[in-house]
Amino acid sequence: MSARAAISVIQQKSSVEILQLRCHVRPGASKTREGVVAVTDEVIEVCVSAPPQDGKANKAVLEVLSEALDTPKSALQITHGLKSRDKTVSVPSASLTYGKPRETIDIIKLAREKLESGASSR
């Protein structure tokens, strides 16, 4: 059985690439542990201090990922797992590559590097 990748790219019909991030969320963590904890081949582990009620943890996940990827929160969207710890977050690749020539960028590598730098700075 093959596992799905933590970061994948989907090509939309309108030639817009969407980056999908598979996350496992740990709500209710201490403030000091909040952030991207690890990036593995299968999942991105995210700790948030917000409780898993009334969408507070979902909002916190978007804030953490927005900061780690250096992209606006409005560009991120939870597409699967609104009521689960396992979530899929979609990000238009253009929000990560703004101002850089597209042909020189490996979007998955760029996203992984940004997420890993957030995890290692903890």
C-alpha cells in the first residue's frame, strides 16, 4: 500500500497549480509548542494551542501555516477534515512563488523548505 505524499500539486483546468498539504493537527498544545513540528514524507505535523471547538483550531492551523509559508491567510483553505485532526489544506502555488520566475522553481521543494525551516526554528 502506497502512502500519499505530505505535499502534492494539482493542476487545475485554468492552468493554476494548487498545492495540497496533508496535515495532522494536535490541538490544545502549549503556546511554546505551537507551529509546524515535523515534515515527513506522509504528513505535516502541526501543533496549535487553540481548542478543537467552534473552528478555533482550524483558524489557528491556517495562521500557523500562513506564517510558515510566508503567504497570506486568505490564500489558504482547508479542503478536507474540518472536523478531524487529519486535514488537507490547499494553497495556490502563485502565492508561494510571487515575484519569482516560475520555470526556475520546484514548488514542492520550496514549500517543504519553508515548512521545515519553521519546524527547525522551534
